[in-house]
Amino acid sequence: MIKLNISKRKKLGHKVLRLRARIEDWASLNGWKNMDNWVERKTANDEVIYKKTDWEYVDDMFGLIINNYEINQLNHRDTYERLNNMWKRYEVDVTLVKPNANLEPDWEQLQSMNWKDD
């Protein structure tokens, strides 16, 4: 695993947090059950036995970033492409949703963190 440098981790934290808030806004308008899944595991009969939604994946990634864990998949181009596709997929008219209450406390946490190299 490759450890992200501090400036890259901080920038990525901002972007992932904004994506999480965007998904939450989209889901509040369109329903959480209508969200795509980041990953699915199915039986031979096409029955879903495991899934991780886009929101769950992005929320997990945010937790890894702020807790300074090594994130191997973030060094792969296809991960960034999928995150960019999510950004486009969950576009909403911000005048139709209430301000996202989850964004501000986490944003403040990111700003107040000690972003020095270990």
C-alpha cells in the first residue's frame, strides 16, 4: 500500500466529503433505494447477497482519509473515474434541497485537523 502525502489526502478529503453530501442531497430527492451500488455480489440466480452503495463507499473512504489510513485503491485511475462518474450521476438542483446538515461539521473537522506528515 502506498501512503498518500498530506496535501493530496487533504484535497481528496474535501472532494470526497463534497461527493458524499451531493449523494445525500440526491437521495433526499430521489430516494435512498434508487442509489447505485458500488459493488454487488449475486448468486447464480441473480439474487443480490451483498451490496455496498455508492454512499457507503464514499463515507468509508472519507473515514479512511481523516483517520490517516493507507488507501491502496486511490492510486488507481479507474477509482478516480468511478468517483467522477458518481459526481455526474448524483447531480441535483441545489435550490430543491435543504442545506445538508452533515456537511458543515465534517468540513470544519477537515479544516481543523493537523495535516502535518507523520
